[in-house]
Amino acid sequence: MVDKIVGDAVHALFNAPIDLDNHPQRAVECAIEIRDWTEHYRSRADARRIDFGRTRIGIETGIAIVGDIGIRSKLDYTAHGDAINSAARLEGLNKEFGSSICIGSVAASRCDALLLRPLGSTALRGLEAPIAIFEPWPAGTTPQWRERYLWANTVMQSDPAGAAPIFAALAAECPSDPVSRLFAERLRNADPSS
């Protein structure tokens, strides 16, 4: 359900106002469709003329207060809670990770694990503990490419300098993946020996 449009942002709810089976997975599938459509649209001349930017999406699931909020003629059907705040913050994290879709750990835990790749962990404003962040795998990547990404992600934890060339090779093989390119650049820039 599209709850509201605020500026160029769309606030959408899954599992409200009626129960929706497997709503986290459906939210991710919807996000993938939106990402794919907007990327196709961005390649058109009319979109380039208006400098149509990348679409960024944040997804999280959890308990929320949903209903009419306000008084008398100023009622607004909406949702409030940590999951809603987290989704908004995850949307913003796409800039940091180079991704288009950031999925929080609770939503990710309720989705098909083969659909998602890890981006790392980060603390969201207002939450005490860091949470794991995920995104759908880039379209067209092979199982071997995905295995090497997971390996690079593991290497990054203990040997950031050693992970940089792995991410660079992944980026070269999949130029449409800004995440691998961004990770390679950050790790190279953080390496004092380079």
C-alpha cells in the first residue's frame, strides 16, 4: 500500500492494512522491480535530459503502530515505529554503500538467503547495536561471481588490503555493480601502504 508521497519519496507499507503472507520477501521483490524499471528508464534520453537520479530503497520489518494518527479533520493513516525509522535510515545508507536497495537484518532473515548479499554492518541512528545490511544480488551475476564476492567480504574483515584487488576484479567483471567498485576504492584508499 502506498501510504504517502513526501517530496520525491514514496512511503509504502506491506502487511498493512491487511495481513500479507511473506511480506518481507514481497517487499524485496517489489524493490527489485522498481530498481530495474528505474534503471531502464534512466537510460532513456528524456530521463538523461532531466538528470533522473538513482532510485534508493530501504526495507525493514517489525512491529509498528499503524492507523489514523492526528485529530478530527487532520487524520493521517500511517505507520510509526523502529522498523519504519530503520527503513528510512537504510534508504539513506544506499549512498554510503553504493547500493540501490538496503535491507535490514530482520527483513533479510525472513527472505530467501540466496537472494541477498551482505553489505556489512552499521549502526543506525537511534539504535544501540550495529545491524547487518543486505541487498539483492546484481542482475546477471553468476554463482561463481557471487561466491567470490562472499569470499572478498570475508577477507575484508581480517585483511582489508587483501580484499581490495578481489573487489576490483569483481567490479571489472560486473561494471554495473557500484558496490564492488566502491568497496575496492575505499579499501585501497584506507591501505597506508598503497
